[in-house]
Amino acid sequence: MTQISFKITSKDKKLKARAGIIKTPHGDIETPSFVPVGTQATVKAVSPRDLKEMGAQIVLANTYHLHLRPGEKLIKKLGGLSKFMSWNGPTMTDSGGFQVFSLGIGLEHGVGKLLREEEGEARPRLNKITEEGVTFQSHIDGSKQFLSPEISIQIQEDLGADLIIAFDDLESPKYNHEETEKSLLLTENWLVRSIKAHRRKNQLLYGVTHGGEFKDLRIKSAKFNDKYFDAIALGGAHKTKTSMYKIIDWITDNIDPQKTTHMLGIGEVDDIFEIIERGIDTFDCVIPTRIGRTGFFFISPSFGNTKNRFRTDIDKPQFEGDPKPLDQNCTCTTCQNFSRAYIHHLFRSRELLSYSLLSTHNVHFLVNLTRQIREAILDDRFLSFKSKWIR
């Protein structure tokens, strides 16, 4: 049985940025690495073949969604997640903890993981949290469901992912210190139960750090996870990007630097540079396919910057007759074969191909950017490369 391991192969001389390799039963992952999200065992509008061709190394799927449909037992019967989705490479699954947040305090407070200036409408929560676990209604048919650390781990073992995440409680960015500490204590209890429930030796189990904006709680959580886990995922809610960067430093300063780290739900270009600079090895996000389906695409520094978030909208009238590719510096299949004018036409016509072409470009953009960052780390020129993007 193949054991999973992580080894740092190169490190920046002044920063925490590093390059490494995670060895898994389904292949090696060269880090840093962007992990495309395949919520329901598919990266929306992007085929496994396209993912392989663009250099994606690992895909993350959603425990909550796959449990409800089609069910982990069916996926196990058909050879496990990697084979089921014809990816045949390393896979990662989350714990369902974020869905617990989304159905509960996220609804109640009208917030996401990052507190925005324009908050959503507060609505009644659709779950109930106890020490034992979470009771909730299925978003598919309204049926009553229950998720606990033991059930979450069992689902992930049946799915057969290489990298899995312990069950956690995600705090609201609106919580005060007392409320955040209460949530953290619940998470710590669930993390220990996740460890006890985990049986498969060919899976790497990640602990999850929490603690909101509070330094003492974040450090406490970091040390707790470092004590019990061989891999650390950084979770929790954040009020601003600046506070998120500080939190990453608090955590990476208080864990064994030889352990691999994963940042949950990060995919903006500026964030990618900042988190890698602070010692993050892998990270996942739905952003590239989500914005692709709404007509947005990533652009390199010749046109993109932090103000426009390195993206623009194909629906703009200026692209109607534009013969250029989405990004002239991009080598993805979309940019090598199709013009802005054509994709503009497809999107205006609501043709499904537009969603696929835009999403493929966006995922490739982040996969390729992260690969270039890795090469910069190996060549000891991370900061000079960063300066070309983040001004």
C-alpha cells in the first residue's frame, strides 16, 4: 500500500515560499499547486482530458454533494472517485464543513468566508449543530440528513481520495472572541474524532485551523493541529484580505515547516502570490469556472492588474469583432484556437461552448500561473516574478 509523503525540494532564501512534492497512490503533485474544484466529480464545463493537457495535477471534490448524489457507496463500487470521473490522477475531498457553514450561520448572518462590504440578506438557517454533529435538510429533495466527524471520514474513505480533510465547524466573520472560541472548541473535538475514525493508511488526513480574526485563537488552533496532524489545512472566516494574510503568518509560524499546507477556497491572482509567499503548498477555488460561466476571463499583467482583479468581461461590445485570443500570452487550447469575437458571439447567443471555452482558459490560467511561480521559487526569483504581476 502506497504511503503518502511530502518533501520540500527548494525554499526561498528570505521567505516561506517553497517548492515540494506530495507523493500519492495516484501520482505525484509538484507544489505549489492550484487544485481545480470538481464539486460533483466534475470541474464544471472542463473535461478531464483538458485538465490533463493544461497540466492540472489534482482535483478536489465535495463530500457533502457526492454523499447526497450519487452516493459514496456507488462511487466506491465503481472504483473510487479518481476512476469514477475518469481523471485517473490524485484527488482531494473536503469534509462538508463549509456546507455546514453555508446552510447555517452563513445564512443566518448573510455572509461568506470573506466578509464583503455588501453583505447578503440574512435568512433562517437550514441546519442544527450539536456536539454530536449536524442535522440538515438536503438541498435536493428536502430529506433529513446527518453529518458527523465519523460519517464525514467514512464518506471520504469510500470515495477513496488521496487527500482528505477532517470535519470542522466554520465560524462566522461576525463572531466575537467568545463565540469564535466556542466554535473552535467544537472543531477541536470534531478533529480528534475524525482522527479516531480514520482507518485508511493510503490517505493523508488534514487537520483544519480556525480562530477567526483572533491571534491567540489562531495560534492555539495551529499548535493543536500541528500536534495531531501530518498535514494542515487553513480554514475559517476572514474580515479582510489583509487580516487573512496576517492569519496565515500566525499559523505557518506555529506549525512544523516540513508539513504540507493547504489553503481552502483561495483563487484570486493577488491572493495566490501572497499565500505562497507565506508557505502555502496547495490551494483550491471555484473562481475560474464560476466566473467563466458568467462571461469573465483572466488576463495577464499587460492588461490585468489588482484593480480589475486580472479579469475582464467577454460580453463587452468592444470584443464583438476582436480577432485576438482571450489573452495573447496564454497557451491554453481556447486561446490557441478561438478569437474573442467568436467567444463573444457564443456567449451573447448563450451557447454552451462559451462556458466551456472560458472556463478552460480560466482554469489553465491559474494552473499555469502557479507552475510559473514554482519555477520562480526553484530559480530563487520569486519576488522579482511577483513584482511583474503585483505592482
